Amino acid sequence: MRIYRQGKRYTACVDAARALQVRSTLDERLSVAQLAEMDVFNEKDEQVGDVDRLAQGQDQRIYVLMTYRGPRWPANKQVAVPLDHMTLNHGKLLLPGVGEQDLLAMPAVPADGGMYRSLRATELVSVRSSAASPTGTGNIRRQP
């Protein structure tokens, strides 16, 4: 990191913060097997489900077939959520902006997968990373 002197103040280089910010918005490439072992969390850091498998839909999009385990659902329900609606944050798979009512309203995926084709465990998929990024720079004051 570069530090610049401006009079009696030292300022950290803005370029370093921008580089970190750009890197944090990149996609991470993970194998299907790595994702299949993850739990799914909401924005409140509550577990809302488990990833069963990843599959490709008839629209060629990648879907996470996850088992929803909500407090008001007496049995487990498997739903299909597009992978591009999820983010990865510090090793956790997040489903932002989707609440319990949304998951309850989603149609259940049949046990055989229905119209979804399961991906092989060795296939790689891209997951958007939402790791925290800096929003500004700090100043360091020089002691007299």
C-alpha cells in the first residue's frame, strides 16, 4: 500500500482500496462437489436450507436444488434457486432478498429432479463473491 504525505497528514492510496473492491466483486470458481456440501443462509445469518445438488435447467441456467428447512414447513421441501441469485461470503452461501414466504411459495422439485439435469461433481461453476470491500480510505495522523 502506498502512503502519500499531504502537509502534516498521511493518506493511504485510493488505488489499493479500488483494487480490493474490484477483486471482491469477482466470481469464484468452485466445483459442484464443494457447493453440494454447503448450507444456505439468509441475510440474518440464519440457515434456511442445505444444498442437495446443482443442476442445469431447460433454460440452460445453473440452479441450486436445495432442501428448505423452515420452521413452518412440517416436512422438507426441495426447491430450485438460480445460482446467480446467490452469493458466496466468507465460505457461506447466501440467498439475499428471499424470505421464508418466498421459499414457501416456490414449487417443490420432484425427487427425480424433474426438468433439471444434475451436474457432475467435478464440473466447475462460477459463484458471485460478496466479500466485504472497503468503501473509502483512512487517514493516519503523524504524531508531533
